[in-house]
Amino acid sequence: MKKVHVIRCVAWAAAGIWAQTAGADGFRNPPDTAAALGKAGNHIVWVDDASAVFYNPANLVDVPSSQLQVSSLVGYSRADYNGQLGQSETENPWSLLPAVALASPLHATDQETDLALGFGVHAPFGRKTHWENDGPLPLKTEMSVIDASPELAWRVTDSVSVGAGLDMYYGQLKFRQLLPFGPGSHVEADADGYAVGGNAGITWRITPDQRLALTYRSPFDLKFSGDLETENLPSPPLPPAVPESDFDTTFRFPTIVALGYGIRLTETVRMEAKVEWLQFSRFKTMKIGVGDNAPVAGALGLSDMPQNWDDTWTFGIGPEWRFARDWTLRAGYVYLPSPIPDGTFAPTALDVDQSVVSVGLGYQRGCHAVDLAYAIGIFDERHVGASQQDTYAFEGHLAALTYTYAF
């Protein structure tokens, strides 16, 4: 019975190695900036500041002057487990996601920018899960992917602008699994990797008060390579283990396509709706290489593991109201379905269908702008296992602060 329990826990650690906190949207992080979070991520049509480098590069030509933007998003996320292994809860629920964006007009005619440049650094993918050490799921996993993106935008006509850029990714991956073979018995991995992708956007100004926007982010494969460490693994019952071996695994990140429609209802009220497709079905199997520790990995069930994720569609709406000369109020709603089927759900892949409701406030005076936002996740419970006997309950909150300086 002990061996079955160990195999189940370690296999879960590997199967969920992307280190997800309670959420949805696969391993994608929330929006980076307060204006986007205040509209629940529905922010590809009416984005007219430096954050266009993250959401729609075509709109960089709408940024009136050079801008520097600094953002910080704070997340609180926790999960509770109740099932066949007992009860447990996650620890260290706080996380921080910083972002920096630059935008600069390059050429203007007739008081309109027709060529613009942007550059941004943010963390579009990742998250973490830390289950308590003394519970039945003593797992700690962390993954983060940083993206550095140079972008170029061109106003093709008075009504159409296009933009495109390069995504240069750097990822870090860590996990630690405590094992019930005595004090200090554990398996631990530390790895990193690089990948390159691309993104593009187009915005069509149908009328002065209506717009359509289409954005695309290319898929990419990120291979993590590093070391696997083992300590106090008894042989028998396990095959002989070496203290340190090579480690590698590859994550297949999705194609992302979004379509947005925006309308200006009055001089002070505008709204946008967005639908988005994420090709998570690229993530079908997780392969893990552990070098000299391959026999131990095989005994613990760490061979090729099916994932069989599903493609997802998200949809949402985000209005904003400039209720005073310097003040803007934002709100938003988005529905995020989970791509992970019950058959491959793992306690380190805490993904569940959710709705997100948000509110935001912006202030702009002269060359300075400050935005604040708060969002709350409304989660379903998730029931998995052969008889749906394992139950996961979730709680999640997000807050963001963005400062923009125009020069």
C-alpha cells in the first residue's frame, strides 16, 4: 500500500510539473497590467498605451507619445483537498508578477503615428503549487516563463494598422517531492530552458466608434534541462538511485488566437468583447528524461505520461467609463474553461472551470497615469478519481498596480 501511495504521489508531481495554482486557462498567467485586469483581460481593441506590446502590437500606433510603463500584479490562490488520501491544503498562497513596457512613435504624418516601436518584458506563463509538507500530498512545484518582446507597428491606411513582434522566452522549473522512506527522503529537480516564438495583431477601425481586432501568438516548445537530485531512496524496494542525474522535459505551449469587437457608446463610455481560442491539444504527452536515474523513475511510474489536454474557448466583456476629466472606471467578466480532462488531472495541475469578475480605476494627469484593479475568481469544485471521490476546492484573488510615464 505504501508503494502504491508513493508511486501515485511522484507520478502526480511529474504529471503536474508546470506548477499550477488554483485557476484555469492551462498554464497561462493573468493579464499583466491594471487596465487589462480591470477589464478581466478583454483588452485588445481599446488598448492605447505601452501595454499594447503585450495585448495587440497593432495598437502601438495609437500611443500618442513615448511611454514607459511599470506594472505589478499580486495574486492570492489556495486550494483544499479532501479525498481518498486524506485532507490537505496549499501553502505560500502569494505570488508576484512584474512587467515593464516601452512604446515610442517612430514616424508621424498628419498628426498621426504611422510607424511605432515597442518592447516589453513580462511573465505570460507559469504559477506555483506548494502543498503542506505534513499532508498526504507533500509536493512543491514552480514554473515561470519570462518573455522579452520587441514589437513593430505600421498604420497601413487610416482605418487599418498591423503589428508584429518576436517572443524570446526563458523558463525556469523546480519541483520537490517528499517521500515516506524516512527523514530527508525526497526527489528534487531544477531546470531551465529557452524558446523563440512570434506574435501579430491587426486592428480595423470600421467607423470612428467601432473597431475589430485580431491577435495571434504562435505555439512554441520549451525544453527544460537541468539536474535531478535524490536523497535517502532505499534499495530495495526501489532500484539503486544515484544522488544526481540529468533531467529534461518539454512543454508544448498553445497557439492563441483572439478576436475582439469594440464600440464607443458615448463620448465617455466604450466597451469591448473578446473571444479567444487556445490550442492546448498540443500538450498530449509528457516525456521526462532522468539519465542514470531512469530505473528509479520507471519504478515510480515516471515514464511517458499522457496528458490529452483539450482546446479551449474563452469569452468575456469589458466596459470602461471616463466619468471625470482625469478618471476612468473599468469592469470586466471572462469565462475560463479548464483544458485538463478528469483522467489526467493532478494535484499540481490545479486547473478548474472558473469565471472572473473584475473592477479597475485609472487616473491620468499630464504625463503621469496610475491604474489599479482587483479581480476575483468564481470557481467550481473539481471532483476526480475513479468514483469522483477526490474533491478540490479553490479560492483566488488578483490585484494590480500600473504606473505610466509619457515623455
